[in-house]
Amino acid sequence: MIHVKVKTKEVRFTIPIPYALLNVAISMACSKFFQKHADKWTKEHFKRKELNFTFPLIDKRLLKPIVKELKKHKGMVLVDVKATDGTEVRVRL
């Protein structure tokens, strides 16, 4: 499980993300439907901002082994950021 902890002066919360949910999100993001429509959904915004960007095709067969490998490194800290205003963000496996 991935744990995302955010701490500010006003609020503190933790978001646990199970690997099963991460696999479902990868499957959805890599689906042909999502990839086909992602450009349509963002086309107007990119046109207003004068950006020329297309979403790259993502193959879930490349991402699934990464998640599988992450499971083997329980407790490893991926992100540990402390801002000058006291905000802290920590992502741990």
C-alpha cells in the first residue's frame, strides 16, 4: 500500500492507496477509450493556452511490472518534501 501524507499548518491527512486500486487506475488510464478521448477532453483548454500537446500512448504491460516491483520495497520513502511555509508531503510504500 502506498501512503501519501500531507501536513500543513491548518490540516493534516493521510491517503492510503492500495496496490489493487493502483492497478485498476493503470488499467483505466491505459484503456483505448481513455487514450482516444483524452485529447478531445483537453483540446479546448490547450487551444486557449496555445499549447501543442498530445497524450502519449501508454502500454499497461510496461507499468504493471513497476507496480509489482514496488510491492517488494515496503517502507521505502519515494518523496519527502518540506516547504518553507511548513507544508510537508511524504509518499511511502
